Amino acid sequence: VVTSPLSGKVLSVKAQAGQKVKRGDLLLVIEAMKMENEIFAGEEGTVNRVHVVSGQNVEAGDPLVELQPGA
């Protein structure tokens, strides 16, 4: 599970359930203190579930994206 490293507002969600991702792929963008923070995949795998939508506020530690490890 990829969790939010900070509190902020989800600007855009790039990942979709069923999508295959590689380490370093952009999953979503969170705005915090007027700065855009890109959240990347930490490992290769398949997106099982996206827990957030654009415009949603998140707190540090909130789940963002669930990844199934492996290709």
C-alpha cells in the first residue's frame, strides 16, 4: 500500500485499477502548501485499488494506492 507522505489535496490521479506500473511511475500528485508533490511507485506491480480521487484531502499516512507486487 502506498501511503501519503504528507497532508494535502489530491490534484490528479494517474493510476487506475488493473494498470501495470514500474518502479518510478507516477501514481498521483498531491498539493501541499502550494507545492505539487508527485507520488511514484516504489516497486513494479499491478494497481489493485485506488483509494483517493482528485480534489480529495488526505492526511499523512492515509492509503493512496494498493499495489500487487510483481509483473
